[in-house]
Amino acid sequence: MVRSVNNTYNYNGNTYVRRNEKDALVGFYLASAASAVLFKLLPSFSNPFEKQMLREHANNYLYRDYFDRAVEQSGLLQKGLQVEHLAFSPQEGAALRDGFAVADAEIKAGLNACYEPKLKTIRLNKDKATITGFHELGHAVNHLSSKFGKVLQKLRVPGYVISGLMASIATFSRPKPKDAPRNALDWVLDNCTTIAVAGMLPTVAEEAMASYKGIKLAKTVGLSEPLVKNLKKFYGKALLSYAGYATVTGLAVYSMSKIMEIFTRPKKIS
Ligand SMILES: [Zn+2]
């Protein structure tokens, strides 16, 4: 590289203009704004699930016995599986309405359920939300009876951390011309969208696997065809919220990265 006046320099037979701090700042604000707008799309992916979840409280009695049978049928009780019933608590319900949702309160209100691998425990409100139980049982099958499923579960947290990191890295300046030799950080910068999406895939895949196995167990214990159909529909919406999160993250990282490229990459002038 040959330095010259006017903030220009020559590289590989071309002349480039170095970008200034102001460009980088404008890029950063635009990138942050684009990401904020994209993340506003998230509810459109999760609303269908949440709406059906509330409607299903009235159908809880249709699923409850079949869920208990599916737990027995799974053979996982012998492997240490437990089912914890979290009953509704009015105080925590009020906290939820006031927007102070905590995981336990959500479960007690029958708005969600979870499987805790460390405790080998399915946690749900059996008075309201056993429809979620088959899916959580699917997570337990993945954890306790499937090597591949277990690996996907273990990739969940690191995957999210990596995707989150990509969202920060996407806002870095791009001080080198496009055709300059790349080092490891440049490679990460060039591929941050792909890495961010890849980080989310184990979760989406494991969620899909959990639903598939849960539905299979529901069929095994004789859940009627219309209820199985409803289960599939409901779990499809749950998967949509995970896939939506991955999509929005990918789009946000992509747009932030492109905006930062436009505002911070040296401009070729000849
Ligand atoms: Zn799940």
C-alpha cells in the first residue's frame, strides 16, 4: 500500500478513498435501526402459537390422560424422567399481565412448558397445557434416547451465543478493500450471516425432532386422528416461532453487515 494525500491510497493498482469516522457512525446508526425494525417482525412469527395456546386451555381435558399414557409408554420413567406439575398462581398471573413475565409464571399460567435436561424433568401446568406435553416428551426422548438429539441440545446455547456475537461483529467497520488478502477476522466478517444462521439451526432442528417424536408417541397411545391433526397444527406454529427467530436474526445480521460495508469499506476511485 502507498499512502498519499487527501486520505487516498493505492492498492493493487487501484486508488481508494479511506472512509472517515462520521461515515462509520452513520452506518452504525442505520445498521442498528434496520436491526430494530426487523426484530419488530418477531411477534408475527410467535403470535399464531400464543393465540392457539390460549384456546387450547379449554381442550386440556382431551389431551391430559393421553399425555400421562405417553409418558409411561415412552419408557423414560425408568431412565429418570420426571413430570413436574406447576399449578396456576394468581399472584404470578398478575405479574404476567403487568409485563413481568418470568419463566415459571409463564408455565404456571399454561402459556409455555419446558424440558429441563439437567433435572430430566418436564415442567408444565397439567390443568391447562398438556397439549404442550407431547412435544416436551419429545425433547426428553432426544435427550435420553437419541445421541444425535442430545448433541443438538448441547449445541443450543453455544449456537445462540455465536449468533448473538455475529450480530455485534456485523457492526464492525470494514477498513480493507474488497480484494485485499483476508485474515481470520475478515473471514468471519465476510461470512457473519451464514455463521449466525448456522448457530440457530441446531435449535430449530431439535425443536422439529421433539415435535415429530412427541406426535409419534401421541399416536402410539391412541390419541384420536382429529386431535393428532390439531397437535400437528399447534406444533407447526411453535416451530414457526423458532424458524422466525432464526430468519429475523439472519436478516438483521445480513442488513447490518451490508450497511456497514457500504459506509465503511474504502471506495475505489480508479
Ligand atoms: Zn421445544
